[in-house]
Amino acid sequence: MTVDEVISLLAQEYGPRPWRARRDPISELIFTILSQNTSDVNSQRAFSRLLSRFDSWEAVANAPVEEIAESIWAGGLARVKAPRLKNILKAIWEKRGSLELDFLRDMPLSDAKAWLRELPGVGPKTAACVLLFSLGVPALPVDTHVYRVARRLGLIDPKVSVEEAHDLLEAMLMPDQVYEFHVYVVEHGRRTCMARRPRCPRCVLREGCPSSVIYMPLWERLEGKM
């Protein structure tokens, strides 16, 4: 199955998903750091409390780590994430003299990724989230859903790491396909191709999915016990 077929079938299943900016680039960067290793609910709660505690990202950059940690406690790993946030904001200020990242939109994609990844604690997924969701730059974030579905579909080898998957999958896509591919595959991973007990009989990709031969018999066994 090709990425074109995946996008086409999932578009029919889930409907149009036009791009729109989620947040400004700095806010997207902060939110993505807060979302690491926690649920969407917890990361959103931590982000909201951080915004209510400080009136600007400059204030966060200048705040004691303990105060930052206290404000994001609901998101988990606050003692790890608080110094990371402070160090990232300080690094951006030192590089640019301001806390803005809009200039990345005008850089070549590889250079924009590299610039972000020089920041402390920023990996390929975080860099891609900032570029794609806030600036509309076609960088592909590979989260747990994209990674799982892509491997099951045979788009990438099971031995490929998450870090390697970013460049491999992105290279298969035209720039105008990156956003659609990401949002459709994430939605499919949440609704149908779950980590446990994927709903293969209901999957619009099952005809071209090599993993269906593994999971379809599982469904037959499970239905027999119901």
C-alpha cells in the first residue's frame, strides 16, 4: 500500500482536515514539551496553568525553576520538564534576542529542523510539531500512532527506530501531503488501529495491510468467545 492510497482511503473515512495554525511557534514548542510522556488532558491542564501563572514566555524564562515546576505539576515529570522549558527559552533568547520563531518558516526545511534540534531537549518529533502545526512547514511528526500504523502497513520496516521513521516517512510524501497524512493516521490509530486489539474488520486499509492476516484471526477468536 502506498502513502497516496492511505491518504485517499482515510480521507474518505474521516472527511476533510484542512490545515490551521494551532498556536504560535513558541507556545507550540512549550506545549509539545509538556505533552511528552503524559496524556492530552494532563498536558493541556499543565499548559493552561503555566499560562495563568505567568503573563509572558519571557516571565517563564526568568522565573525560578521551582515556580515553573509548581505550575506544571499536573502534567507529570515537572522536575524534568521545568528546567528543560527554562533552558529552551533562554537558549532561544540568546540565539535570537527575542522569543519568536517565525523566521523558521523562511528557512530550508532541513535547516529549520536542525536549528530547533540544537535547543536542549528538542528531538525530531518536537521540532516537526512546531514546524507543521504552527508554521505550516511540511515536517512530519511521528508519534506513537503514526509509528505503529506505518509499521503495520509495511511503510517502514519494523526494525526502523522512531527517530529514523521521521525522515523515511517524510521522504515518501509530497509537501502538501504531510499534514493530511499525519492527522489522518493519528486519527486512524486512535479509532481503529489501536495498539491492543486493532479493529481490523472495520478498517478501510485492511485490503492492503499485511498485518491484517495477523490480527483478523485474533478478532475471529475474540468474537467466538463473545
